[in-house]
Amino acid sequence: MIESRLVGSVTVLQIHGRLTLESGLRGAVHHAFDSGSRRIVLNLHDVTGIDSSGFAELITCETNALKRGGRLVVCSPSPRAYEVFVVTQLNSVFTVYDTEAQALASVQAT
């Protein structure tokens, strides 16, 4: 499940459970951009796991954000999500912040 909310001009997508192809991340990111948002924070605090299709979804969303002139950052990864980021080296692709407040401050400054 993905919850979407606006904080100023930034869309925060709070992801719950496993991040997979069926999670709807790509659709949620597209909707945010189609609604005019150019800055997106993915909050992974409640992610219980990421499979290979979820990994691909993250990369696709980052690529689409860059193509649209936007910015996508990750915050508050659960221990399991952070482990996947390190093992797959996604932490070298994404900017990962410890807290949502840090992520919001960063994207609001740009």
C-alpha cells in the first residue's frame, strides 16, 4: 500500500509492506508528476522487503523523475530495505536520508 501526501510542494509517498511490481509505486510516482509535483520523497520506514521487481520499480521511477526534470529521494529506510539498498548498491544511485525531515529540507532547498 502507498499513501500519498503533500508537504508544501513536495509529494511524500509512504510505502507499506513489501515493495514489488504490484505495489503501485510507478503509478503513484507518475500520478505525482502528472499532478505537477517535481519533488518526491519515498518514505521506506514501513517497507518489510524489496524483491527484484521492486528494485526495478525504484530504478524506473528514478529514471522517469530525471527525464521529467524532477527529483526523487529516499528516506527512513527500514533495516530490511536499507540492507537491500546496500547489497544492490542502490544507495549509490539514490540519495538516502535518515529522516523524512532531512529529505524534505533537502528537496525543498532545490
